[in-house]
Amino acid sequence: MNTLPACPQCHSELTYQDGDQFICPECAYEWSAQAATASEPEARVVRDAVGNVLADGDTVTLVKDLKVKGSSLVVKVGTKVKNIRLVDADHDIDCRIEGIGAMSLKSEFVKKV
């Protein structure tokens, strides 16, 4: 079965198609089929400090000393972080740093090994 896109206005799943238009019965928003296919979200690309594309499971090193918030610890330049996980947030890398624990990092402070 063909699935119809959710309403871009109110995100309702109850949309229906009328000719080449999609219609939302909840907010009465109408949009064209071409706009629906063009507005599909693209895969997010996360790059490190030098422009390399990062992926889940990569190993990276820090390019800057980073203070650990809420602690007196500092993660030093050159610290190797294995098996990173990319997330869709301000700090786009979740990882575990040995001796410190779970942390979130910004990709602009790491370099792919």
C-alpha cells in the first residue's frame, strides 16, 4: 500500500490525495505532490574539524582541551574516543571516554582517525 506523507503544517497522518494535491482534513492545508517529494528530509551529514564525514562507530581524537561541565576534569587534546554514536542535537556525538564516562561532544572539536 502507498503511504501518504504527513501534513507539513500540523504533522497529521490523516492526509488524503485529491488529484495532484494532498489535503489535510484537520487543518485544511493543501500542498502539491511535487512539493511533498521535494520536501523529503535529506540524510544529515556530520563532519569533523577538518571536513571528514563521520559515521557511527568511528574513532576520533580531540583537537582541543575540553572542560567537563560540572566537574574539575579536563579532557586533553589527543584523547582517543572509540565507537562514537551520532545523534541529532547540538552536541552531535555521544561517546564514552575512558576515565570520565559518557559524554556528548560537538563534531567541530574532533578529528577522525
